[in-house]
Amino acid sequence: MPEDEEENVQPPVLTASVHDVRYFAALLRGVNFVNRATVTVTSRGLTITVEEARTLLGTAFIFADIFDEYAYHSESPPAEQSSQLSQDGDDEQEPEVVDNAAFEIPLNTLIECLNIFGTAGPVSTNNSGDKFKKWRRAEDGSDDDDGDDNGRRGGRRGVSGGGGGPLDAYFGGGSEKRTGMRMSYAGSGYPLTLLIAEDASGPTTTCEITTYEPEPHLELEFDNTRMVLKIILKSSWLREALSELDPSCEKLTFIGNPPPTAGTAARQKQRNLSEPMLRIQAAGTFGSTEMDYPNDRDVLETFECTQTVSFSYRFGHISRTLRALQSSTKTSLRIDEEGLLSLQFLMPSPKPKSATGETTDAFIEFRCLALDDEL
């Protein structure tokens, strides 16, 4: 039948590849505190969402530019898409709302598949990422003779039909000795398929991860018009503060005070002795700890506080952010008037900036509900 033939040639919903999986794996680890994760696929990229205790929501935003290859084809028929997009004439925001695909996967399984060669560890900040063990090529004189190996690769790459095959397009080929991945998803009911290789001419493995219908997640919409505290600071400052806290802490409180205004300098100077602009207070069975942050742009790059703020959160939930915090460079901390906490971590991409100066950095966001005063 003509309709059946058309369905058979329909392209996969998702096709994406990277020549080095470490950055992609690091983003997944940042939200790997719950095994079952919802993957939402759009033309702009992927979002990986996890939820814990109907209180904490973690989302990794992985943009299409992060991948070396990224192609998305909607499962919806073209006629249905066009009718949806023509309702209000806005074809810029509709793809995120209507034109997407979503499925659930066991996140641990995906990360383990990416690390099947043991080379999907944390992204290095320098170029020393070739220190881990490699698969040995048959013609290599030794396991660690990187210079000669690179030379042989370079010579063969210039010869038609020599050295590389079709996998070179996805896994870098040449001297790029990383774990590469090509990922595809055919649509609802199909598995997420990964083709993984450490080298284009070396061993490869194919993994198929069962997908499930996504369950609805907790809706935690952050309204900027109701924001009472916004802070942007280097992640290292927050990372050092949280790493010094006793793991037995039960509650973490963020306290913010409005910055001083002109004409109240003397009064503010006296008040600063007891009321800092930002205070992080940890309380537990064995006592409490307080950490104050000064009004210093080297520490707090951005500080906006409209009123005195004091909201508490379960420390066990805040500690879930530490893995993402460890890999990030900047942190945005926002709290609205009801105490909803938003922590956004900028995850620097190893890719260089484009010709237009744009970066392909991803980010991870956590949203957490405040504790009730009675708790």
C-alpha cells in the first residue's frame, strides 16, 4: 500500500552524533540522581528531566549545536503540524510546545553504555584527555606510541579508501582517539539505539535501550515577575561553601537582604555587622553553620534583592546539585516570593566559539520547593 511504503521510508525521529561523548555524559551525570528520566526531543535539542519526592526537579538542557550531527523529524504528520502552527502564526515557540517527541529511559543504563569503553569520564579542562587506555590497533608497534600512531593515521587519511570507513564521519577518524557515539530514535515504541566506537577502525558496539511512555512531571514554573532574590556568582564560591558542610545537615537556609541605598550608608554600615547581603545557614542535629558573602563583585557578580528573604530547603535535595555544580563555571540562584528555588549551572562546552562568537554551552537547572515553616 502507498501509505505503508511512506511509513517505511520515514526518517528516524532523532539522529545525533558526537565524536567525544565525555561532555554529553557529564551533562547526563549532572541530573543522575533518579534513574528514570524523561527525554524530550525538539528541533533545538534535548532536555533530560528527572524528579524526586515531588519537590525537586532537575533538567539538563542539551542544545543541538553541542552535537556534531543533529537531525529531528517530528512523528506528527506534516498536515497536522501545519494546522497547529497556523492557529496563531507563531512558528518560533510552537515547536517546543507541540512539535516534540518524549520518552522515558533508565538514565543509569544510558550512562553505562556511553562508558562502555571506560573513556566517558569527566571532561578535562586541558588537552591531556589521551592518558586513558586505548584499544590497540593491529599495526601499532606499542600500546602507548601515540606519536607514531598519529603519524600513520595522518598518512593513510590522504589515501582514497585507506584507513577510515563510513564510521569516520561520526567518530572523527584520524588522530581523534575518543569514544564516539551515534544515537538514533525511530519513534514511539522503538528503543533508543546507540552505536559506540572508540576508533573508527576499532571495535564498535550497538546498544538498544528500551524506552517507555513518559509519566507527567511536577510543574514548577518560575515567574520572574515574582522574583525576590537573584544572584549570579562563580560556581567555585558555592561549591566550596557546600563542600564544607557536614553531611548530617538537615536544612539549608538562604538569607538575602536588599543592598544599601544612597543616604543610608551609615545605617547600612552598622547593619552589615549582623545582616549580610547573602547568608547560607546549615542546621542539623549537631549544630548549625553560617557562611556570609560580602558585597563584592568579585564574589557576587549580580545581586538583586527586593526584600529581606529567608527560605529553607532540605539539604538532601540541595546536595543533589553537587555533581552538576562540580562541572559548572557560573551559578544563577533565584528565589521567588513563595520560596521556589531555581539553581542554574553553566556547563562550559569543550567546543570552540563559532565564527559569530556564539558558544554551545549547555546548562543544568534545578528547581526546589521550600520547606514549610512548621518543619
